[in-house]
Amino acid sequence: MNILEKITSNTRIVVEERRKLLPITVLEESMYMNREVISLKNNLEKGLFGIISEFKKQSPSKGIIHENADVEAIVSKYEEAGASGCSILTDEKFFGGCNADLVHARQKVNVPILRKDFIIDEYQLFEAKALGADVILLIAECLKKNEVVQLAQKAKSLGLEVLMEIHSENQLEKLNEYIDIVGVNNRDLETFSVNIQTSLDLFDKIPDNFVRISESGISNAKSVVRLIQAGYKGFLIGENFMKTENPGLACRDFITEVNSLIHKEAHTGLSYEP
């Protein structure tokens, strides 16, 4: 059993526990259920590139990253830094997150918030909406094609945007009309190694009607410029910021560096290798 299988197995248990404690009828009473979401897709499309800054305390591959991180302080600084959106991990066992982190983030920022969790059940969609999320993540690796359709369609009916994450070309057959954004994860789920060449290889294979973003292992501004040149509109970055003492400042400096390199490239014709 690989790590993704372990996580989804645990998620099924957690979902059933939450469903008993907070049935959908209770979730539907949330003040956020009728709220119009802030579009991450639009935010990414309107600029040359967008950074989706992630709040993540730990991960299965890296362990503790920023144990005592203050979600409100960090996401506020992400917004000030110019992030196009924020990603909040809500899985507790493997990533040290919780639903309260998303609620607190929603109260502090006016940028789109991605609920980054392992969505396998429609209950989690109602939960995401009730927490104040704007976007939900569907991981193609752990869902069948019909499950992606059902979950994406339901998410759209709730007013949520949908990001589908892929790891390989064969997962593209799971795309459907309810998907807004396609994220290419550069991490190998077996070895945990990362290589942005994965994003470069898959870009042209993703239909143009989807906004395309690159995820995982992005720590180098030159790599981001190379991916922008390839056509990517967004970059999901967490560990690179969260491992620092001041994630918001790290985000600001990173965006500044990318913009500087783009300006330099425009005047010199330089291109950057991954």
C-alpha cells in the first residue's frame, strides 16, 4: 500500500466519523453555503502567472515543516505578498491540518482558497463549501473516471471550482466539462522525488480550455519562468515558503524574483532550463 492509498483509506474512516457528528443538513446551515466563491481560475487567467501559496505544517515525505505556524498570520502575509490564492491542507493525520485552519484563513483573506484534501465523498464537498472554500481538489490517482465526474459535477452545483490533479498522461482521460483547472504534480508517488520535467512533458497534452498549473517541488524562480514560457498560468508552492521563519516574506521575495527574471528575459531573450 503506497502513501496515497494509506491516506485515502484513513480519509474514508474520518469522513464517516464526521458525517455522524455533522450531517449535511447541519453543514447546509453554514453562513458560507450561499456565498459566491472567489474564482481562482479568473485570478490565474488575468495575469502572466499566479502563485498559489500553501499553508502546510507537515507532510509524509518531509515530516514537520513548520509545526507552530499561525494560519491567520501566514495567509494574511501571503495575500499581501501578491498570491493569487491560498491552499489550506485540512488532513490532520498526515499533514497536521484541520478544518479550523480553513475557517480561520477564510476570515482573514479575500483571495480564493483551495481546500487541499483527499476528496473521495460528496460529503467533503458540502464540508468544503461550509468551511468557506472556493476550490476543491480531485486527485485523479485515487479516483475512478466516473467518480471524478460525479464529484466535479456536484462541486459545481454547490458553486465550487474544481482543480483536478494528475501525475501522468493516462490520467487525462478522466478530464470532464466540470473541471476548471488541471494541476500537474511533479512528485513521484512511489519515490517522492520531484522533477518539473513532468509538467513540461504534459503541458501540450492538456486541452487548452483548462487553466494549467504546476505543483510540487517548485523552489527555483528560474524553473517557474521556464514553466511560464511553456504556458503554465499558476504554481502551487507550499514547502518552499513554509520551511522558512517568515513564509509571507519568502512568498513576496519569490514573486519579486520571478518578475525580475521575466523582465530580464524580455530584454535579453534569455530562456531558462528546468
